[in-house]
Amino acid sequence: MDWERTRTDDGLTEWTRADGYATIRLRRRTDGRFAVRLDRLHQADEGRGYAFEIVDTRSAAEELVESWQNGADPNEESA
């Protein structure tokens, strides 16, 4: 499914999925690391989901965002 960048503020970027039932947010933390979170609503075809990871580099954060946007389920990966 397609994603659209819907918010870009200082240190924070958010994407919303085309169906409106999921968002991914990437933000720079005060310690210089990056937080990435996926929030999927109950109404989503695949059901509710939430994931949060902290990574050391922006490139690692962007790879995580891309992986989640391409359908990787973070809840299955950690199981």
C-alpha cells in the first residue's frame, strides 16, 4: 500500500498509509539517536499493531521505515 509523507517538522517526519489506518513516525531524540514507531488502528485489514524501536543512525531509521512501509510486520519479527 502507498504511504504519503504527511508531516515534516524539525527533527520529526511522519507518513500516513493511503487507507489512513496506519502511521509511521521517525524522530531524532535528544541523545542523537532515532526513534521510529508504527501505529496501526483496529480498522486496518491486518488489525491493530504498535511497534517502537530506537536505532543509532538516521540511515538505520530510514531502513526501518522502508521495511515497515513495504509490509514487514514488526510484531511478527520480535516473536
